Amino acid sequence: MAAEREPISMDTFLRGIWRENPVFVMLLGMCPVLAVTNTTANALAMGLATTFVLLCSMALISVLRDLIPKEVRIASFIVIIATFVTIVDYAIQAISLELYDALGAFIQLIVVNCMILGRAEAFASRQPLLKTLVNSLGVGLGFTLALLCLGSVRELLGAGELLGVPVLGEAFQPWVVMLLPPGGFFVLAGWLLLFAWIKERRDHRAKTRKEATADGH
Amino acid sequence: MGTDSLGFIFLDAAVINNFVLAMFLGICPILGVSGQLGTAFPMGVATAFVMFIASVAAYGINIVLGYFGLEFLSLIAYIAVIASTVQLVEMAVKKYSPALYRALGIFLPLITSNCAILGVALFQTSNGYDFLQSVAYSLGAGAGFILAIVLMAGLREQVDLADVPSVARGAAMSLMLAGILSLAFMGFAGLGGG
């Protein structure tokens, strides 16, 4: 592919945040996205943990990309990812037991986050180290941002708080459903609707502009 | 019925804490393969089978690693067992039903990265279940997964016939359906006694 020889550009980094956002555009790694986003703090911790695993494992895979036989690459990727997840798991346990209890098994479940395996397969196994690092950082940030988008809305509507600080005042009646599982589905659906609506409007405007210039001729 | 009884553990994993709709495990195949009832059901069965094997294997792995004091390797051991079981299922499906193999496509090998399966192994360990309880738990989780994917497929087949606004087509609609299903499943929470 021609894209493999492209030099590193701002696009390598930004692509993961906006145009190929893992959550909103690619719909990958949905399980943690929905499960741990009931508060902003959890969402942030999960996003950073995933970004760390993504960065480290992609770097290692990129370095080893010529040594890993093609037939067993998926298994090798998973073992590499599992190693870093184990590190993160023990690290979070040591740093904050409270956070560890809140995130629960979902830290270990980063192993099976399809977003990471997908990046390994599609990018890190073909690209040099530096480019992989830049791209992984972008994707990791995109993932963290998406988690924050969900986490803040759910915490705001579900508890009237942001990062544990009450913002909506006493009179606000919390929508408890937003903290419960259905809330996760609905908020994510809401964000997707918003993005689809923006895209549709932009397409519509581009079309009318084209028609307008065509009429002018 | 006590909370330790096998029947309760089964019911708990299948409906009260349904893996897909209450714990958000295995969302990817639910959104990806649930387009048609014909492929959703075999997919559910294949996943449930892998879940069962993984659960039994995880029980064995815990004993062996505990004996040698190597608990930190458990995650890697689980995933290795799951990956090889999935390979086995893939070969079996390919041999006995090539048509189904083509229909499931990429999602069959992706069972490996289905969080629900690793989830079964992790949760049964953290809950400290004994062997029979682990089996009941994995069977319940499998039944819950089949239930969820078949329900989703049925709903999506109906939605295909409906006139959905263009912005909501695709993933957003599926997520809203999943949300409504999840609301319905919250009704089962009362079964658990709180």
C-alpha cells in the first residue's frame, strides 16, 4: 500500500482523534466504553490505562514486527498486550485501591479490547516505531476523549456532579437511569446521533453549494 | 433459594446480571452479527461453547498456577486457552458448515477478543466459585448471551422494515434498541432480592 510509505505528519496523529476515532467512528472497544463511564473519574482512568497499554504494546509489536511469524501473529500480539495489561493491573492496585475496586475486572479486560488488537493488526505490525508511537498516541487520546464525552454526560445527568463536585444545584433531580446500564447505551446512541446529524448537515450544505455554482454557469 | 445454590448462580448470570445487557460484555458481536436471526443463533451457541470450555479451563489454570505461586500469569494463561478453543471451534464450523462459516466471517475468530468469555473466567475467579458453581455460572452466562443476541437480532429484523430517520440508521439505532432491552432486563433485578 502507498500509505505505508507516507512520512509522519500531523495527520498520523490527528486521524485517531477525529476521522478514525475508535469509539465514535470505528465502533471498537465498546465494552469498557459503556461499562466504566458512569463517572468522569473512572472514564479518565480507564482511558489513560488503555492509552498506556496501547502505546507500550504497539511499540513492542512495531519493533518485533519482522521477527513475529505471520501464522502466529494474533497469538503473539495478545500475549504482548496481556503482559502490559498485567503491569497496569498491578500498578493501579498499588496506586489506588479505591479506583481498582471501581473499575474491577475491566482493567484486565483491556486485553480483549478489540481496538488494541485492531491497531496492532492494521498499523503497528506494518509501520516503523516512531510512526506507530505517534499514531497510537492519537488513537489513545481519541479513545480517552470519547470515554470522557460519555462519562461527563452520564455523571452530569445521573448525579448532577462533575468529577464529584455538584454543579447542577440542589433543585436538580438526578436521572438515576443514566448511571445504570441502559444510560450507557442511550448516551452513546445520543452522541452517534449528534455526529451523524452534523455530518448530514455538512453534506447537505456542500451539495446545495455545488448546485448553486452549477446554476451560476 | 440461597445465593450459593447452583440454580441461583445460573439465573443470576443468565438474566439478573445478563452479561451483555447489564455488564456490557461482548457488545461487539452483539452489534456486528445480530443483523439476522439465522446467523445470530449459531454465533450465540459457538460463543456459549467457548465460554463453557474457558470456564472449566480457567478453574484448572487457577489450581495449577496457585500451586506454583504464579498467579500473575493467570491473565496470559486464560487468553491462551481461549484463543486455542476458538481455533478449534473455527475448524469445526469450517468442516461441518461452510455456509455458516462464510456468514459469520471475521466475527468467528473475533470470539477470542469477546470480553464476555474472558469475563466469565475473571468473574468466577473473583467470586471464588467452586467447580460446579463455575460450570453453572458459565452455562448461565452462555444462555444469557444467546438470549441477548437472539433478542437483538429479532428486533433488528423488525427495524429493517421500519422507516427510520436517516441520521439514526445503523449503529445508533442498534444502541437504542440495546438500551431499551437493557431497561427491560433491569426488571429482573428484583429476582436477586436487591
